[in-house]
Amino acid sequence: MLAARLRLAAPEEAFTCGLLAHVGRLGGEEFLVILPDSGPREARVLAERLRAAVAGPEHRTGDGAAPPLSVSIGVAAEECCRAAPLELLRRADQALLAAERAGRNRICEDRSG
């Protein structure tokens, strides 16, 4: 259900705004957005667009229900290719956990990069 709601609430083109982005599902309710040609600032702006789109006006499902939906986002970015991809993913996951601990429906950024 979450994936369907995300597709309705925030289709990829609605939040990428022309940036090269690869969007995929990691498993369960975790999704990944890779921005190979973007830096930390662009990643933060895109994350906020996604958060706002998901938390925006209610989106009705096929049965007419509109349960609230929020998203917690962890952002990790590199200005250049210093970090290995798995290390960058680990840092993003740690930032995601921090966003969830801080109260959900928010963005936390990894500051170690």
C-alpha cells in the first residue's frame, strides 16, 4: 500500500525537477533515490520536495480512504567520489534512523561526508 500511495503522492517527475535520479525500493517501506550528478544542496532540496509531496494534501485510495502519510528521509552526499557506494548507503541509513528518532516526517543529513 505504501508504494502505491507514494506513486500517487509523489510521482518521480514531480520531485526530481529534471535532475538525473534513479529511484528504487530497498525493501519493506524503504526507498532509495540516487542523484549521481548532484551535490549535497540538490539532495537536500529534492528530499524536501519529496517530503512535502507525500505529506501534502490527502490522496484518496481506490476505496475512498485517505490515511495520513508521512516520510522520514536520510540524506548522505559527497561532492566527489570519495566514499564507496555501500558506505554512502550506510551513512544515509544512519541519517534515516536519526530522522525517525527525531519524530518522523523530517529530513536528517549525514554530516560526515
